[in-house]
Amino acid sequence: MSYEELNLNELYGPNFQGDFNPHMRNIREGTEWREKHHCHDCLKTPSRKCYGLETLHFAFCIAPIEVDGKEVICGTRFKVKSDGGCAQHPYNHGYNLIFKEALRGKSLSPEAKEGTQKEEPVTQEVSEDKEPKHYTHYVEKNQKTAWKRKDEKAARVPTKTVRKQKPAPTVKDVTKARRK
């Protein structure tokens, strides 16, 4: 599957078809940006062309989320050339790789062919010997070593005193000088 075969109308849903508003903030909800921004790539008002596979200045996040028990796309607009992608579903978590690879002109990787991946929660195992100690331990430690930190600090050097400068001439002063 190459990126030319992607059907954006199918990916984005009915709000992308027909009378499309390029200032849309979320394609799924149909919400619009309050302030209209220009496209940073073509330096013009965004148009449908900015969302096309030929240019890919913008895209809508196609990561699956659950709303009212249904799985739908996130739909948030993001800049494809950005380092992270969608704020909630970044590239490094495996989301929206279709757009990133299509922009680079590469054939789609297996992860991108799936379209999106479900994010798996990161589990961190804590061993007993590395378990953080209670807060009172840190308070006691800080009280014992506080005097060391005070002694180690360098003495403050007084700042050099500077004479006050004369105030800048006003317009009135300049005009008086010119008359003389």
C-alpha cells in the first residue's frame, strides 16, 4: 500500500467531504479555530490543498479514541512537519505515521499500514531496595546538612556604586538650544 492509495475522505469522515472549512480545529467534532491562522508552509490562508496528500501541510489525527462507547478518531488538527505530531497522540507513540512517511515520500512501514496503534500504558516496576524513603527522611537529612550549604556559599560581593547620570534632554531643552 502506498500513500497515494490513502483515502482521506474515508479516514476523516463526512466533515472533510463537500463544503470543507480549512480553519477546522477538530474534524470529528466540526469545531473551528477562534482565531484564523495562516499556513506556515505556503504563507497563505489555509485551503483544502494544505490538507491534500500532495502537500500535507496539515493533517487531522487518526488515532482511535473511545467516545460514548464507540471507537472514533481523535480528529485534532496538527502540522505534519512538526517534531511531535498531535499533542495527545505523538509520532513517537506510533500514531499518525502515515502522514509523516507520506510527507517524506517513503513507502509505508508495517506500523503505518495499520494506521494507528493503541497506546499501551507504561508500567514501572519498583524494587524494594530502590523504593523512595518517606518524606521525613529527606527533611531530617536536609536539616543535618543545611549548615554545610550555608558555609559553602561564597560571600556576596557588593555591587559597584555608579554615579547618577544626567537625565536625557527633552524636546523642550533641544528646541531652546537651537534657538540660541
